[in-house]
Amino acid sequence: MVKRILTGMRTTGRLHLGHYVGALENWLKLQPDYDCYFLLADVQALTTHFDRVASLEDSVRQVVIDWLSVGLDPVKSSFVLQSAVIEYFELTAYFSFLANMGELEGNPTLKEEINALGMSKVNAGFMMYPISQAADILLFSPIPPSPGDELLIPVGQDQLPHIELTSKLARRFNKLYGNTFILPKAKLSEVPRLTDLFGDKKMGKSYGNAIFLSDDPLAVKDKIKAGITDPNKARRGDPGNPDICPIFSYHKIFRNHGADDIAIGCRSGKLPCVECKGVLAQAVNEKLDPFRDKRVRIEANPKIIGDVIATGTERARLIGRETINCVRHYMHLDYPSLSLNEISSTE
């Protein structure tokens, strides 16, 4: 019985609190019980950063440092560089014939990002994103499938449409060519979507509203200080409503044992907003302190970054080769009667 995880992040720079509570915390909990493959999605980063390729190398570096800093273990898990797994490109090409344009154009996650980025023109690579993500996932489907096998995908809520399309493509492939892929299962984190400190957008680099895992304590304090509290609370001492306060939503996440006291103080008007923000900033910094310390140690030994990428990517390619060989067989692309084993091999 194979229990495998495939998940990952686009390598567009340093990671923030949204990545941590929306994904990394979940990955850490699952890591001991699954064969984990964490994807450094540098190809998918090109969907929005194709004109900024000079920054990709540092972005990959920063993501790996953040992963190691929070406790992901490259011995138990594999850090996989997407662009180095050539089997992924081949499977993406095959899946492109199984998806239709209406499914891509109607994908709510794609539409949201197009609107958020104000994209007046959308390149074909961007529209292919859901197909390439399906290839990422199903490349790690246990081959051949057996009862009890599991392919788990820890994701944020905004990625669920991609998982749905992946399942559709798996079903279509299996129906057309043979029972090859198991259906992936999505696993949401406890905080599937973190809003920003202003309460109107999700936290994200592209929105300029992120608290990064590598931010120093003063930067964290300043960003929280700039956040919005109850907009109806006009004066110091006025009762507040924590239910509509973005700052309080962070207390519930990062101070779950102290959030009730914050709510009581807010509703009574006895807790000033400045003090409320100060308590939150302290809690967030206490959470980030171990990550910062570990980051310093990793940056002092930069060779580890390349080593863990190389090792994890080679593990992934071994699985990818098995999957692609099976796919070619079922699609009659291995041509056994023509003895084309050498040119059809992915070795």
C-alpha cells in the first residue's frame, strides 16, 4: 500500500504567514505518515514571472530556506525542482488533449488571479496552469494502482478547482486508455485561506500585504500596527466588535488560547486597539523566532540547498519514469513491435 503526497508552491519569492497556516503547518503534520514530494514549481512561476526570469534562482533558494526553516525534513521528504523533471512536461502534453478550453476558461482560481493581477492579455502558458498542475499530481500516482493506495494533496481552499479538474482528467485517461491513475484526495488545512490585516483580500505577495516568515521583529510589529480593527469603533474606550475585526481573526489563529480574553476586552472597550495589536505582534514574533534562527544557520551553509534539491528531484524522476512508461504503454506510444526502447526511454 502506497501513501503518497504531492503538493508544492510556485517559486515567486519568500514565503509568508498565509503559506504557513494555509499549507506548511499541514505538511508538517502529514510528513511523518506519508511519502512526501514537495514541488518547487518554477515552471508554473513563469505563468506570471516569464519576464522576470533573473529572479527565479533566488526565489527557489528562498522557498527552500523557508521550507527547511519551518521544519520540513529533506530526509523524510523530497524537495522537487519542477523544471528538472522532464517527465512532467511529457504528461502535461498528453493531458492537454483531454481538457477542453471551456474548463480552463471557467476555472474560478484562474479567473480570480487574472482579475487580481489586472491581466489584460493572458498567455497560453497561464491558461495551461490547471493542466500542468494535474500532470504534477498524477505523475506521482502509484503505478500500478492497488487497493488502499492514496494520493493526498494538501491544498488551500482556492486550489480545490484544480484538484477537481485533475480528477476529471484521471477519469478520462482511465476510461480511454486503461486503469492507470488513482483519484487524488484534497486535504484542507485548518486555515485554508488567510485574509490580510485589512480584511478584504487574501494575504499574498502580489497584493503587497504579506508578513513574511523571514521578516524581522520590527517589520512584523509595523505591519500589524498598520492593520485595520473594527471600523465602527470611533474613539478609544468605545466598545468594539471582534467578529468584524481583521486583527482579532489573527488572534484566533496565533493566540487561540488567549483570543477569548481579547474578545472580552474589545467588547467592553477596556482593551485599546494599540495594545491589542501589540499582543498579537508579540505572539507572531514568538512563532517566527525559531524559523529566523534556523534560517541563519542554513544561510551559513548554503550548499545544503542545492544538495536537498538534487536528491529530492532524482527521487521524483525515478517515480516519473515509471509513470510515463506506463502511460506510453496504455496510449500505445511505446511501439514494442518497432523495438524503439532506446529512443522512447526517459533515461
